[in-house]
Amino acid sequence: MLSFFGLRAEDKPGIHSQIFSLCFHGKGGFNFTEVYNLPTYLRRFYIQKASEFYEDEKKQYDKSNKKSGITRPGIPRG
């Protein structure tokens, strides 16, 4: 069914996944209504920035633990 206004049913899971990601990983920086009303390009921008932040954080964590000899459980050092 086509609708001039509103979201297509097949678009809803992806949009709500983005909303969840920003609200959850934003650690309180965003709420549902703010994220839902953001233009798509801004939602994608903030998700990309959060992803970059968490990737950098993981690299620093791994680098720090490699120096100290600590490994994460179940992950062999390489």
C-alpha cells in the first residue's frame, strides 16, 4: 500500500534501529522524539560519529591492555 505521507512499512525497522542506536549509545544525549524528528542525513552523521568514537575507544583499550599484558576473556593474544 502506497502512502504519500508517513513511512513505508519496510523502512520502519531500519529507522527504529537508528533511533535505538542513538538513544542507547548516546548515553542520554538524545531522546526518542529528538532523534525521530532529525533529518535522515543528521541521524546518519551522528551514528557515524558515535561509531568512530567507539572504534577509537576500543583501539585505545586494546592498546593499553596489550602493554599491560591483560587479555579479554576468551580472546587469545596475537
